[in-house]
Amino acid sequence: MAWSRLIVAGGLALGLVAVVGAQQPPSGTGQPPMPGEMKWPTNIAGKGVNEWLKEVDDPDPGKREMALTTLPAFGPDAIKVCSKKIVERMRVEKDPGVRMAAYRTAVMLGLDERDIKDAITILANAVDQGVPGSQTRLAAVQTLAAFGPKAESAVAALTGVVCQDPAYVTRQAVAHALGRVGGNETYGPNVRALNRLAGTLASDVAAAVRLEALQSLVLLGPPWTGPRKDAKSPPPIDWKQAAYVAERMRERLQTPKGKGGEIDPQIEIWVRVVLMRFDPKEIGDTHLNAIARHLSSSELGPRLQALQALSLFAEQAAGGKRLDAVVALLPPDSITNLDTINPVEFNLVLGCLVAMGKEAQGVLPLLERLEKTFEKLRDKRMQEEDFKKALLSLGPKQTREQLIASLPEEQLRLAVAQAIKYIRKPELRLPDTPPAGKSP
């Protein structure tokens, strides 16, 4: 099973953020966007980049912070000029607020490749030696996550004392970071990261931490026995080392709830996903049916998680009565308004059906009727006075088509139409994804 592609197709993060109490800290925003032919400014508030750069060393911490915050606005061309100064400020800054500003600037503007190694070392030390529960330690963890696999050398720090930090948001950020920095493109997932995620963080007292750890395990996948030959070849999986993670997941499922076993039904779903990820022999009706049972939950959270999880197993998820359970979450084609539709759940239902591919083709007539229903509701909305007024007040860069596309009825119709397209011709969806059940 091509897990990495299926995870992207299923939109893993969308469902995970719905868990109650699982607040996600920011993990870095990346470089500023560069739409079209956008030209970056050469002067901000009367000063060029070199003048702002000088203020990074100003005795006044307020000025240092302002300067660091301003530098990303000059765009990528400023990286070579600013990189070393930003890294040096990360190293020597005493003021916690200014130090965090330097971390943010390193992510938002970016660093020269020659300076990234030093930056990772500084951040790893800040994680390992940081004050427990502090915002600066949290910021250092989040910044490492933003560097992705380039920060793999920081795995030792991220699996050390910081995993016992008293702030659950910091432990959650660590679980998130390990999933982003612990994957080497040549040698596969870092075993130390996998073991810490499975052995410590996946059993954390905070549900948000456990969930983040499970998400990272799914993203990283099992360890490899050696380097991958090329991007098209399946990696050589080390199932012996993967067994440690699988066994930790079995313990979470087999131990009675409240006595070391998983007590949160939403997270239990992802324990099962990780178990199947790290032991393909576990892929089958036992766990898939257990996940699908949550589709009938009276609570939204478990339903979202179940839809996410089933989407990862493509056609295989449609077996038994699981397809019927997913279809039952669609609104009736007789619906007269959108009040009862949760757009997140609706899109996850469509995504799950798309993932099921040809196995979901029997649902096409229902989806076609639903598309017609949304089309009628859209046309009805276009006859209302509010729409007519909005049409008359269109700006110079707006069109009638754009206004129609913004209507929720039209957005739902388009989502259904797209789902119909990919269910009818699954090969258009992920042409290089092998059939479900065939592990790399």
C-alpha cells in the first residue's frame, strides 16, 4: 500500500484537528508567498534591508525584535544578506521574546543552506537545555519541525528530556516535530524517533499528545533495513524493528481502558491505523470494522476520525458493510436546505468514497441525484434578493461566475461533481497508487 500518497489523498490532518482538546500549535509558516510577478520591496518604512539588518544588533530589544520581524517582508532575495545575522542572533540573544522572533524569521524568510546546520544545532540545544514549560523551548521545537528532514540531527534532543516537559503543548509539538524531522529520504524513518513516539508519546496522559504521536507514526511509517535504491522502488522495510511499534499499539488495544489502555475512542481509531501500518498482517476486517463502527457515533469527532482512517485503506475499506456505513452519512437527495450539513464531515465522506474507487461506483446514482439537488438549491438562491443585490454591487475585478462559485450550494455541488468524476474513473485520482493491501 502506497501509504504516503494515500495519506495525502485522505487529508489526514483535517480529521485529526477535530479531536476535542487537541489544539495544534503553529509549526512554522514557511517563506512568504510569491504570487505571480510580485516584486518584493527594497525599502520598508524608509529603510533598506541593510539598515534593518543593522538594527538586529541594536541595544534596545524592542528595536531588535522589530527588525527581525521586518526582514521577511523583503522576500527571498534577502536570505543571503540576512542569514548569518539571523543565526547569530538565535545564538546570542538573551531576551526570550527577541529570540523567538529570530526563530520565526529563520522560518518565514529562510536561511542560506550553509547556515542551516548551525541553526539546527542552536535550536537543538535550546530544546535540550530550555526552561521546562517555557515558550522559548516550545518555539524552538516548532522551528525544528518547520525545517523538516534537514533537522534530523536534532532527533536526539527531541527524544530527550523535552519529552517530559510539564507543558502538554510542548510535548505535543515534540510529537509533531518528530514526524517531520524523523524521515530521511535515503535511509527512511529514524528508529529513535519511532520508538519515542510509540513508547512514550503515544501513551501520554494528554489526548492531544497521543494523537499527534500517532499521526507522526502514520506519516513516518516503518523503518528500513537500508537505503532505498531509487524513488520508484519500494523501500526495504525492517519488519523486525517495526514490531516494537506494533506491539506498543497492541498493548494500547488489549489493556483494559483506564489501566493503561486507550480510553479515547477517537484516538483508538488511530492506534488501529498505526498497528496496521507497522504490521500488514493486521490489515483486515477486524480493525477496519472496529473503525467503521464509529461512523454511527452520535458525536462528530469519532465520525470524522473514522472517515479519515478508512480513506487510507482505499478500496479495501469498502468491504463488508463499511461502504453502506459511509453512504449513510450523506444527506438525502430530498434535502431542502443546508442547515443539517456539516461541510467538514460532508467533504470527508466524499473523500472516503473517492478513496474507495471502483468499489464505490454503485453509489454514483445517489451522488448524481445529490448533485442535481444542490444545483436546484443554488438556482433558488440566485433568485433571492440578497444575491441580486450582490450581483449589482460586483467590483471591477469580480465576475458573475465568481459570485456563483462562492455560494455554499455551488461549492457542495462542485465537490459532489468532483467525487463523481474520480469514482467513475479512479485512474484519474492517483495513477501511481497500487491496489490496497499491497504493502511496499
